[in-house]
Amino acid sequence: MPKRYRTQLINSITGFKSAALIGTQSEKGILNLAIFSQIFHLGANPALIGMIVRPAVVPRHTWTNIQETGFFTINHIHPSFVEKAHQCSAKYSEDVSEFEAVDLTPFFEENIKAPFVNKSHLKIGLAYRDHKLIELNDTILVIGEIVHVSLNHELIKEDGFVDLNLAETVTVSGMDAYYTTQKLGRFNYAKPDEKFDKLAENLF
């Protein structure tokens, strides 16, 4: 297959993915903002999140900054700035801040050496903990531990569930198609001896 066609096909067939802006800061104080879709839950205790960084065949400012400062942020995207978020995928030089280039305002929390996106409805601050080289394609699994979460408490249900539909969190398919979501419902904890079609209405 032609390279671009193959890339689009393989990126699309796995389904919808997280779409978030990763905020970092260099040792020189230059702020960086990059859009990532390879972000996933690794565990709740300790609270770990994994992120895949592509091969360093070109400069990877996000990964370099994480190594320099030990911190990064994950910022959920919502429809009001999805175009600006996508523009962060452009290959800006290391001395250019994507915050300035796309007109997004940074926000800092004490003791976290990485910027948050002020407009994001859900912000996560992480401390770098480890990384693993995936030799099969030279990608890097970066592992961060959650040290800060910022969101409106109205988004959190009584059992701790965060309603991303209310947060207007955007998702992505492939590399350039963004979607809003619609919740179908939440189900009861699955047990072999119970009906599997009963919605947990009390958890909404």
C-alpha cells in the first residue's frame, strides 16, 4: 500500500482513541504543547498512565522535556479549541512555544514543572517514573504517576466515576478526525449469576 494510505488505515481500524494535549517545559523554560492519542491507564494504585512516544528519527521535544524536568501534563480537549489542539501537531522548532503559536493560555500548579492548558476541563499533572523501549518499532513507553488532578467536582459521581460526556471530552479516530461522545449508559458490576442487560441507573 502507499505509505500514507497504510498509515491512515492502520491508525483508524483500532477504534476511537484518547485525544489530549501533553504539556511540557524545557530546561530553558520554553513551553511545549503536543497532541497525543497513544495515552492509556496502567493502574490505579499507584496511579499510573502510559504514553507512547514515536521513534526519535526527528526531534521529540515532549520526550526531551520530560527527561529534563521530570514532569508532564495531560489536558483533555473539548470542542471550543479542537482546531487549536490539532494545530499543535505541526512540527514547530524547539524555540517556539505551541501555546503562543496556537493562542492557548498556560497554567501552572505549584511543584509541577510542566504547563497545563487553562481552557481544559480536565487537567492531569504527572511525574515521570519510568520508560521502556519497544524494540519492535523503536517506540518508547513513557510511564507517569498522577500527582495532581484538576476538574469541576460536578463531573464526579458519588462512586468516583468521572463523566467525560459532561466534560465535553473529544476523542479521535485515525490521526485527524475528531468526535464528540454520547453516553449510552452505565451497567452494574458484572457477575455470572446476574442479568447482563440491567443498567445501573442509580449511578448516573
